[in-house]
Amino acid sequence: MSSLLLTITGISGFLAVALGAFGAHALKNRLDADMLAVYHTAVQYHFIHTLALLGAAMLAARFVQVATWSWAGWMFIVGMLIFSGSLYALALSGVRILGAITPIGGVCFLVGWAMFAVAAWQSKGL
């Protein structure tokens, strides 16, 4: 499972850099300041949680008997897809209703971080 999480981490990191560069260069003159800020927020959270995913994946490989590390990683993935994905779509399409699902992704991030803490507690004696 940890090798799958690490593979997804690599893909996510690649996409975070590519989408960040796309926003900085191709979208700079195409989006208004508000939508560019929304896009920037999507990239920022995407990148931060890619690094969180890397940590969870590496710790899942180290502490294979603590499944909570993998669950934390999966919650970061779902959070990136819903939170950053909805913000990318909102910024590019202008369809404001997409912002309504963004908080669901934020909750996934929170659950991922809570699971990260639980996994750390479970791993302390290993």
C-alpha cells in the first residue's frame, strides 16, 4: 500500500508544479485577480498536502502494522481532489457553485491530520 501512496505522491507533486507553472504563466493575463487568487490557493494546498502525503506514505512504509498512516494518506489524497480540484475548476470555469464542495475537501484534510496524529501516537512504542 505504501508504494501506491508514494507513486501517487510523485504524480501529485508533478501536477502541483505543472499546475502552478500553468497558473503563473498561462493564466496570469486570462483570469481576474479574484480567480487568480482562488487558483493560487488551490496550488498552495495541493503542494502542502502532497508533502503531507509524502510523510504519511513514508511512515506507512516504516510502520506497516499501523494502518492509520495509510488512512491519513488517503484522506490527504481525497482532500486534494475535492478541495484543490474544486478550486481549480472554479477558477478556470467561473462556476461559483463549485466552491460549495470545497469545504468537504477541507474536512478531509482535517481528518487526515487527525489520523496523522493518531498514527503517531500508535507508532510511539514501535
